[in-house]
Amino acid sequence: MLYNALEPAFELSKEYCPVDTGAMVDSGYLEISTFRGVPTVEIGYGRAGNPPYTVEVHENLEWRHKDPTRAKWLQVALAESAGQIQDDIRRGYRDAGGF
């Protein structure tokens, strides 16, 4: 349910991710993992610092990017999708609970 709710935002973030070599967009991940026995959904780019410049490109607001790419691409995609994410989570819990 959480994975599916985040998937559209993740796809949008790939559109916003700056592309030169393709390494940053290829480093994106959305996956289900387990933390202390609890299923968790994790979304991000540049896991374990690979590629090493991902955080700097994401955070630097002074660098200019070719539209539609931009700094803060994951943050912006999540913010733009927040209403849809919340609606999908509510719908998922409602459907799972038989309401």
C-alpha cells in the first residue's frame, strides 16, 4: 500500500532529476525493506554515496538545470504529490479494513 502510494511521486522525481551521465537517475530507488521487524518503504537517490555528487546536486539551489530538471527533485516531487499520497494511503487502509 505505501509502496504503491509513493510510486507516482518516485516517477515524477525521475523526471525532475538532473541528467548528465544518467548515474543519478539510475541511482534512484523505491523499495520495501524491514526495520526492526517492521515493513518500511524507502525512497531515495545516491544510496551509500553513489554517485558521490548526488547530495550536492540535490541540495544546491544556485546551480541551474535544464527544465524540467531541478535541485531538490525528490523533495519537490513528494511535496507536489503529498495529497495523492495521503489519499492513496487512506484508501488503502480503508480497503484493507473493509470500510
